[in-house]
Amino acid sequence: MDARALEERTRINTELKERLMQRLPKPGDYQSDIESMLFLRREEASDSEKTFERPMAAFVIQGSKLSYFGGREYFYTENQCLVAGIDMPASFRAMPATKDKPFLSVFFYLDANLIRELSLEMAQKIPAWSGECEGVAVEETDPELLDVVLRLVRAHIARVISST
């Protein structure tokens, strides 16, 4: 990623932090009015929270997160995203997190049927993969994708404000 893209990503992330800090007044999980979108705020390193996850994408806006999917460990931090494409047992821990600098994340559940359709479509267009497929990946979030997250957060906040 070039310097201009890094600068743009930092600008977008800063706005996301500001908006989330205003709208998430205390630690917790906040359901968006967009059905599959959730917001997380943690103010202390949490014990491992165990769950069975559906396909999802989790964007870390501030702090770091340690997740376990299918017995494997995944560490990701600010400006990174974890994507899980299949249902599987999972646990996670936000770290470090304080009242002054809480862990903030925007989380999306993905449509399993759409993933299946896209996988079938992609399989016809790309060469067969001979490597191992884990179903989970951590990647740097590029500015274009982070901007989509920001626009969804703005839309959610605008709807919440207009309905009050």
C-alpha cells in the first residue's frame, strides 16, 4: 500500500473511531438497524468469549483481537479484518482495551448462500487450488473497503438519529 493509500486509510479510521465513540457509550455489543451489522466496544481485556460463528467479517477499528477458529489462532489489529467463510466454533479476546482507549470493532455476518454462489462462480473462472483452505483469513483493510464500512456506519447513525 502506498503512502497516499495509508494516509487515506488513517483518515477514514480516525472518523470511524470518532463516530463509534459517540454512538457506543459503554462496553457491549450493539445491534445496528442493518440486520447483519454489529458494533463491539470493550474497555478491558476480555476473557475468551466462546461462540459458534456463522460466516462473518470483523473490522478492528481500535485495539487488537485474538480469535480462535477451528483450533487455530488469529491475531489482528487496527486496520485489519478477519473473514470467516464457513460456520465453525470460535472464541475471541479483545486486547488491550481501556476506558480511555476501548477496543472498537464493526462486525458483519455474511450470507452463506451468497458465499456459496460466488464460490461456484469463481471456481469456473480461476485455476483449481491445490493448497490447504482454512476458511478464515486476516488481511490488511484497504482504504476502499474501510470507506464502505464508514459509509454504512454513517447511514446507521443517520437512521438512528432521524428515528429519535
